[in-house]
Amino acid sequence: MNYKNMSKPKKIIKSNNVRTGKIYAILYCRVSSERQASEGHGLDSQETRCRQYASQKGYEVAEVFRDSFTGGGDFMLRPAMRELLSYVEINAFKNYVLIFDDLKRFARDVAKHWELRHIFERLGVKLESPNFEFKDNDEGAWLNETVNAVFNEYDRRTNRRQVIQKQKARLDVGYWAFASRKPYKMDKDLVHGKVLKLQYPQAQWLKEAMEGFASGKFIRKIDACKFLVEKGYWKRQTPEKYIDNFSLLCKDILFAGYIEKPEWEVSRRIGHHEALISLDTYELIQKRLKNEGLGKRIRVDISEDFPLRGLLICDSCGKHLTGAWSKGRKQRHPYYFCQNKECIYKGKSILKKDIEENFSSLLKKQVLKEKVGVIVKDVFDFVWKEEISSVKDIQFADNKKKAELKEKISKLSNFVISTNNEIVRGAYEKQIEETANELASIQDHLVGDIDISVPYRTALDKATGFLESPYKVWQKLSVIERHSLFYFIFNEKIPYDIKEGYRTNKIPSAVRLFEEFAVANSSGVEMGGIEPPCK
């Protein structure tokens, strides 16, 4: 029976069994949260009082239903209440009385109170409570019950408003005010009170997944989900089940160390919890989710059969060359071809062997000359040293300013907590928001997160080493890795002419770019390094 959509009284189809004369008690106990259920004895004490009441009346307790979910006044949102209604319907041949500790445990919404009341009436279930006497067909009793239901709803609304006010106050000063979010756990801190703390190794796994998705290491969300399932971050489900969940995690600014709740007019501000990822990583993830700023898109349908599919374009029309197998008389043959209907070469086939062997020859030519490699390294060494010096200066200034602003926010937060004057509280909160915005603006352009301990020389050697012999490295890579690395060798997709082959004059190569760069800077290069530019 769909109780939620019940608007008019419906005839209850009773069992053919005759109701017994014995009265059975069903006990219903409810608290408003899991915390109240686990930390206190609300449910146990309610059940004890209801059992005592049933014993005094001579009822036999048939079943106990316990709820720890408020439902916001809607009884059908409470799991145990739904189970209770189904239980009564299935066992309709027994004489039942429903016992609950107090009227507010029944329903804290006037309309829902009477809706639920009529449902039990139609089911033939009598309502009783140690703290309230139900009387039917009595105008005074109806008024008394209605007034009590009104006060219960008022109490619920008042409690909700007060809870939201307290939560908003916590959010305003940069504290998470809700249940903990995996991989965080709410922990007590001597300075901040309850604050989110990262839990390892779960935090490290999610960090790697989100940063991997931001950088393109995980091309699709499903790839990041597979990683998390393999690590044990998520269990008992296939990776496909978690794609939507991963999207929600990626959109949550909480993981970047910020607090935000626009629907409560809480603008973005620095949180007191530890960030899982940097703000730059978060912003890059948002671009990836929107398919913006992704650089060159990597096909997800690439295969070993046609490794260059998605990397080549038709020189005539500029559309992609695709690959497919053609069925011959005795065997199938692989070809690349243009399928643009408006292209003059539409349907003209190019042997897979020819196009891929020519690509290998082209790749072998993309070699960085030894002298050019030396110049590039010298120039980049000089620029790197200058950049590190600049980064350190900016780091020092920004960190000093950040420390001052955080100390100011901490002092203002203490003033907010200690004052009872709403006007004064509002003034402090405004100052906190202005200071937090200033802090956020510093964080947005902060370069202090750059890891200057990265072995720059090793990284440069690997990069130039790859350019010195890209063909050898290419042969050792998987198809997906080749597609990822393609744009490090070539700036754009390569045009291919069906008659002339690869148009080398149209291929923008990273090697040629480095050579032009080296020639332009070679006059400043000497045996010991490079000379600074003339002023």
C-alpha cells in the first residue's frame, strides 16, 4: 500500500482470520539523529517506559520499531515507521495497540500527524502513550491533540532554525559544520574544537585519483574510479557505480581547503581543515569536467589495430582520418581513410602499413641536435635559477601576509563566539568575511605551493633525452601512452596527403621549436653558461 500518496480513506482488506481477543503492543521509539542514538540512551529509555506501560496494561509486546531519522515531519521518510506500517498490514488479523513515549515522537507536523493518525485508524490500530490520552469523538480532546501537534511542529521548526544558525555561524568562521566527509573524520582540537582531519591511507588514494584526473593521467572518470576500487577506497561495487559519486567529490570545494554554502549566503572562504588538493588542481578538475581547457583530446576508442587514429587529419579537408578493416576475398585488410562526405578523397583508402611506416620514418627525423640540446639546457638552467629566486621572494612575502591574516581571523572568531550581542556579532562576521576574502585572493595567486625541491636537472635531462631520440621511446609505449605523449613531440595533429604522404612543411614540431629557440639565444651562450640580457 502506498501510504505516502493516500489522500482519501481507503478500505483496508483484512485477512480472513478472525481477530483474537488478546491485545498485542507495538512499541515505536524515535530520536532525531544517529548521534543521539549512539551517544545517548534516548531509544533505550523510551523503550523501557513503553514496556512498563504495556506491562501495566497487560499487553503482550509483539514488536519494537526504532527510528533515528527525523524526516523533517514526514513520517514516510522514517525507515522504521514504513516498516511498522507494512508489519501491521501483513498481520492485520491481530488486535494491535501502538505505544510511543510522547506525542512528539509520533509526528512533529500538524498535517502529517493527522494523516498518520487516520492511517492507523483505518488499519484498526489503537494509539496510546504514557504521557498523552487519546480520545475519539470528543471535540475538546481533538482540540487538545491538535494544539499539542501545533506546538510540536513549532518546536521542530524552532530547533531547525537554531541548528541552522549555529551551523551557519561555524561556516562563517571557516569550520565544517556537518557530518564528516570521507576521507575526513571529525576530530577534537585544543584550539579549534571539532575540526576535520584527513585519514590515511584513504586520503592519499583520493588525492592521487583527483590529481591524476586533473593532470590527464586518468583520461576518464571511470579510470580514476577503477584506481580507487583497486586501492580499496570503495568496495563491493564495480567502478561504474561510482562515476556520479566521483563527479560530486570533484566538484566539492571542501577538498581544496575551502568552506562554501551559497544557499545559506556563505561565500567561499579559507577553511580551518587541511586541504586534500590545491586550488589550482581543483580549478583544473572543473575545466576537465566541463570539457574546457583540456588541451588535446585523447580518443577513448583507440586500439592496437589503428594506433594513429585520432592523431592524423586529411590534408585536403582538415577532418580526421579514421581506420577500419576491409573484407577481401580471402582475408581482411586494414586501411586508413577520410570519411568526410564533402572531401574529394572521401573513401580513398591508405594502407595501414604505408601510413604507419612513414610515421616511424617521420618520428626518426624528430631528433634534437647535440649542440642544440646543450644550448637549451644552459638557457633553461639560467631561467630556472632566476625563477627559483623570484619564487622564494614571493613565498616569503605571501606566507608572512597569510600568517597575519589567519591570526586576525582567529582573534575575530573568538570574539564572535564570546559575544551575545547580535549587532556586534554581525560586525565581527563582516570583518571575518573581508579578511577571509583577502586571504583567498592571496591563495589564488600563491606560488608557494610550487615544489622547488623537484629534481629539475633530472626532469630536464629526461625531457631533452626523449627529444634526442623519440622513436626509441615511442616503440616501448602502450597505445594510450603514445597518444598522451604525441603532443609533446608535435604541437598539433599531423596532416596527411593521400598522394604525397606526410606534409612535413605543415608539421609543427617541438624539436623545431627548440631549435629556433636555441638559435635565437645562442649569441648569449658561452662556455660557462649564458650571459644575462643587456639592459
